[in-house]
Amino acid sequence: QVQLVESGGGLVQPGGSLRLSCAASGSISRINVMDWYRQAPGKERELVASITSGGVTIYADSVKDRFTISRDSAKNTMNLQMNNLEPEDTAIYYCHANIDISTRRDDYWGQGTQVTVSL
């Protein structure tokens, strides 16, 4: 079984910074793409940032130049450095990973971590 556990959420003022982390554990053969998604109240879940096993990254237009995604493949971890946070970034942030366990490939999700940007 595989688990993804997020940490690092919280309350921050506009213009502040937070760093989210995601740790994958279990009988993992290989982690392919890893992503951060977010879901604000009343809105659909959206992709925030993605990073491949080769380190190629993509970002939602709304977070470009403010957020940075990274991963440590040796430790099966992923981070999201969020700078210059805006109230519109308030959401539950979810870690997602596409993981190989032996010959089986599946998608896994973390439980989510709340990020609130407010005065």
C-alpha cells in the first residue's frame, strides 16, 4: 500500500510565504509524475504545479513566478514553495502522484492540507 502525506499548510497574511511538503511511503518501485492540486470552496479541483521524474515542471498561469515545485526522488518527497501569497490562493492543497508498484501503475492522493491567506 502507498501513502501520500502532506504537511506545511496554515494561515498566512497576503504577501507571505509557505512551504508545502509531500512524502510518499510504501512498496514503491518508481514515482512518475508528481503534482500539487488545490480546491477552493465552491470551485473545482485544479492543477497548481507538476513535476516529472526527469524534473520537467509546469505551472498554472495563476501561480507562475510565485510558486516553485521540486522533488527529491531518492527520498520520495515533493515540495511546493509558495511566495507572495494572495487571498485567491486559499484552498485545500492536495498532493498527487502516479506510482509504479512492481508492474502496476496507479494514481494516489494525499489527504490535503489547508492553506489560508488572510489578514
